[in-house]
Amino acid sequence: MRAVLVEAAQVAANTHPHWRSELKRLEPRLGRNKSIVAIARKLLVAVWHVLSEQATDHFAEPDIVGRKLIKFAYEIEKKKKVIVPWVNLRHNLSVKDWMPAFGERSDKHPLGARRN
């Protein structure tokens, strides 16, 4: 499990702005390898909060998450395992079309209320 988390931390540190800045902050003090392990632990804590408390990831980018969810729903529908009636990929949908509460701090948020 550690190897998978370290690999995910490597990808996150190379691609996501928040984790990249976290790496730049930690690397001078800890070195590259220990910084990546620290980021892996922070990622694990973030995943735990998302799964256990249904809290949203404050560093997630809504447009990217929305595109990935639509792509995932399309792949599921294509395999005919589950029919997803709300996805009509012939139209160019944005995140705000099908998830208007994303980013708002309310109890109507798809994953529950966001934490401050």
C-alpha cells in the first residue's frame, strides 16, 4: 500500500498545483524522498476524510473532477453495466449544468456539507 501511495504522491506533486507547492515547501528541509512520503500521508488523510466524513477535497478543481465523472459515467454506460440516464454526452455539458452546488458551502452539496 505504501508503494501505491508514494506513486500517487509523485504524480500529485508533479501535476497538481497544491501538492507541487507542498513539495517545494518540504523538499529543502526533508529532501525529495521524505517529502514525497509526507505528501503520500497527507493524501491518505485527505482520502480518509472524503470517505469517512463525506467531506469534499478543498484542493480539487471542479471542472477537472466534473470531466472525469462524466467520462467515467460514459465508460460505464458504454459497457452497459449500469445505465446512467442523466448523462447525455451528445451535448457539451459543464460541471455547473449537472452539479450546480459544487463549490457552494451548503448542505445540498453532492458529498455533504463542506468543512471550513
